[in-house]
Amino acid sequence: MGSALVLIFAIMSVTSRKLLRAAIYLLFVLIGVAIFYLVLDYMFLAAVQIVVYMGGIVVLFIFSILLTSHLSEKLQVVKPLEFIIAALVSLIGAGVALSVISTHTFKPVVADSPEITVFEIGTQLLSYGKYGYVLPFEVISVLLLAAMIAAIVIAKREKKPES
Amino acid sequence: MSFSEIFLMRNELLLVTAVLVILIADLSFDADKRKQFYYFSIFLVFIVTVSGLFPAKSGLLFGGMYQTGPLQAMMKNILNFSTLIILLQSWGWFSHVNQQKRIGEFMILLLSTLIGMGYMISSGHFLMFYLGLELATIPLAALAAYDYYNSKSAEAGIKLILLAAFSSGIILFGISLIYAITGTMYFEGAGQLIDGSTLSVLGLVLIFTGLSFKISLVPFHLWAADVYEGSPIALTSYLSVVSKGSAVFILLIVLNTVFASLNDIWDPLIYIIIIITITVGNLFAIRQRNIKRFLAFSSIAQAGFIMLGVINNSAFGVATVVYFMLVYMFSNLAAFGVVSAISAETGKESIDDYKGFYGTNPKLSLVMMLAMFSLAGIPPIAGFFGKFFLFTAAAEKGYYILVLIAVLNTIISLYYYLLIIKTMFIEKSDTPIPFFKSNLPMKISLVICVLGMVITGFTSGVFDYMVEMSDQLFSDMY
């Protein structure tokens, strides 16, 4: 059910001609992903998915859509030829990936502890040994700093030069 | 991991420090002291570059997430050094009144992409590889849209960010497939567990495709010309040398470590890509009238030549690529330096404006001529040896037809490089670009480039040293 939800709303989200509706459809896609995590028993990840993506990111999307465009505005209609080519390419891509994945025999994984506690996640995140993630954690902070400065550089308006 | 080991990542640590110092120092230099601020930032980048010249130790940090050695250090040195040269060439553009305020932001974003490239090259884990790639890309989109009152620049920014997102998505899908097969994200573990199944081939193709966007190999090159044309010229040269170089380096490392056992599969893949890349790059370069677009297509063709070395999966192949990148850096940055000087002085970027340039600015024309000769691969200059070694690397694997096609394409490329020289030296114009004096940093950078082009060509020790270093990729670490 989760995957049907994700698929249907993902297609609706990219084909919708109204930006706000696309954002709402995206919300349902993200709910579907949260369902995946719940089915896999990743309780913490599911909670994070709901709080961060639905609570934070989609709301931000909606804010920015409302701030930058008018509600009645519609996106351009895609030309039929472009639509057919794009649909063909994505269908072929999906077909290749699906056929390859379905024919591959995966090695069975021994699931020793289905429930991963927040405590484990926390220690892993700050451990610097093997399977520790402190370095990526720190690099992400540099990435965020750079992204913030980049956003400011683009958003800051100054008066046009005279030349 | 002891405390002293953390200095294995001195390159990245110093760069992060430099970024933070620039961020704070930006506030304390007033509007009339921007030139001092510029020199101060250059000095910081200079320190980082020099620190890379000290002998580099090999080692693993953070349980194998970060791995370094002389080869990685050499790659980072090339990238740092190119960044330094590009920044030296940028004063002409920075000195415009409305840019002076924003030198700090430009430096910070440029250096943070350099941090990302450092982590990417040193990554021993797919997560670090991906994070480094993102850090090396996202700020570039902001820099491409830096001249936001210029619609072409905004277009460049949008194109870059959309394609970066797209290629990152492809790479992530590839990584997820590899993870599904092997159950590990570490390069070392994944390399041992890849079994040659169809799924792992799909993973290889997807990761290769994603990186091809960055290297701008045909058919993933369509963004290059528009982005190169729209971006500020400092960023154009950065994209064509540093960004491309870092992607080539990580491709070398990933192919030769993680996908070493799939060599039979990526060989024909690269074979075809090389042929279409050089041919398309060359044929389109002939038609260009804008010098930035021209250099964009020329750099696409050069990327095809670089792949000739990648196809040889031995220490010699790796060394030819690193050596060619060094030579390519000097030659391409010399060309971009001249273009940048003219663009900052007169705002002209069309090839037709270069008519009669020799009559008014003989020194700059000579530098441009040397750069064009080096890019085309005319013997006494380093570019010849770079190409020669790449051809040898491909021939060593027995791909004689491929080498023949590449040599034929070199002749085509010689034609369009000579067209530029002909425009500057022989054709006359009623309104040539008037004589102007370049500023001091630009002069220094051009002298470095010219010396580099000559010296790296004549000293055989450089190449031997690189072969020696490249051995470690195949021996002690894995």
C-alpha cells in the first residue's frame, strides 16, 4: 500500500500544473516513505521523516511558493513530443532497473536486532572508529555553512550597476 | 586514532580554517581596503598550497572513512595550485566597484568547494564521496549565478544546480545498488565483494554516468557551453580545470579500487565515450564564435583525451592522467588568464574582437599562443608530452584504433587552436583591442603558467615521480 501511495502521488506531483498542488502531493509521497520505515521497524527514522520532511520541508516549500508566485498561475503545458520522449526514457530506465533488480539474487541478511535504539544511533554518529560517522557529520556542517552563504549571495539584491 | 594522526588531513583542516578566517576578516576590511583583503585571502590560499608540498604520509582516519597518501596529496596540490592561479587572475574582475564588496563571499564559496573536493578525493566510504561531491557542487551553482543582473549568469546557475541535482540522484541510485549487493559502504569492503553480477554493472554505469556529468563527457556535456558562457570568467576557468580535475581524480580512484574487478566492463564503456567525446567536442569547437564557449568545447575534447589514460588500469595509466591534469592546468589557465584580462579590461569575449591583438598587446598574444600550442600538443611544450603519455597508456592496453582516432582528432583540434592564433597574429582589424597593462597578480599568474608549461615538459623527473606515487593506489593501501 505504501509503495502504491508513493508511486501514484509521485506521478501526480510531477504532472500537476499547479505548484501548490504539486507540493501537497509531495507530502503524500513523503508519508508513503514514512510507512516504508514503519514496516521495516525503523521507528526513529519514521518519526524523523514525519517531523523533518512533512513538518519542515514541505511547509517551507508551501511558504516559498506562496511568497514567489500567484496561486492561479499555472505551469506551462508540456509539448506532446517532449512528454512522449520523457515518458519513454523514464519507462525504459525503470524497466532496466526493475528487470536487473528482480533477477538478482540477494544474499540473505541476518537481522539480529530489528529495533535500533536512538542511543545506538547517537553513539554511532559521534564515534570515530570503524562504522562511526563523526567525519561525515562534521563535513555536513561545512556543507550547510557553504549552502547558507550561497543562498545569501543569490538572494541579496543590490542596486543595478550604472554601466 | 591518536591526536597527531588528525594532521593527515591537514589540507582540509587548513582550508576550513582559511574559510573561517576569511569569513571573519571580511568584516574588518573597509570599503577602501578591499585590495588588502584580496591579498590577504590570496596569502591564506598560498599557505594552504605550500603546506601541501611537505611530504605526505599515507594513512587511514576515522576507521577508513578518510584515506590519504602521496597520490591523493599530489592531486590536492594540483587543485590547490590551480585555485591559487585562478584567484590571482581574478583581480581585474574583482576590482570593479560593485564586486569589491563581495570578494569575501566569492572566496569562501570557492574554497568550500575545494574542501569538498579534498574530502571527495580522500574518501574511503561512499557517504564521504557523496558528501564531498555535494560540497564541491552546490556552492558552484551560487557562484555561476554571481552576476545576478546578467540573465545569462542566472541561467548558468539554474542549469548547473538542476544538472547537479540530477547527476547526484543518478550517483545515489548507483551507490544504493552497490550497497544492496555488498552490504558495505567502505570502498575497500565493497571492492572485495563486487561479484560482476548484472546489478553491480548497473551500479557501475550509474556512478560513472553521474561523474561524467561533472567531467562533461559527451553525451553528458550539454550543460557545459551554456554554463561556461554565463558564469563569471573566474568560475569558468575553475569549472574547466579544478572541478573537472577533481571529478577525473575520484573517477580514477573509484574505478581502480571499488570496480577493479569489473575492468572488462568499464573498458569498452570508456572506449566508446572517448570516441564520441573527442569528436563531438572538436567539431563543435570549430563553430564557436565566443571565446568562452570555444574553450568550453575545447575542454570537453580534452576530457575525452584524459579518459585515454583512465582506460589503462595500471600505475602508469593513473600517472599519465595526473601528469596531463598538471599540464592541462597550466595551459588552460594561461588561456583563461589572457581571456580574463581582456574581458576585465574591455568586456569583449568574442573571437572576432581578438583580430589584430598581436599588434597592440604582443606579450599577452604570445602567452595565448603558447597556451594554444600546449593545448593542441605541439612538441617543445608540455602539452605534447601530456598527450603523448596518454596515447602511450591507451596503446599499452592494445587499443591501437582508439589511439589512431585520437591522433586524427588532435589534428582537427590543431586546426581550431591555430584559428585563434591566426585571428590574433595575422588578421587585421580597424578597431583592435587597445594596449593595456595587466595588473600585478595577473602578471605573476601568467608567468607561473608559462614557466609551468615549459618546465613540466622538459623535466622528466616529474613524470617518473608520478608513476612512483601512483603505485600506492594498487599496492599498499588495498
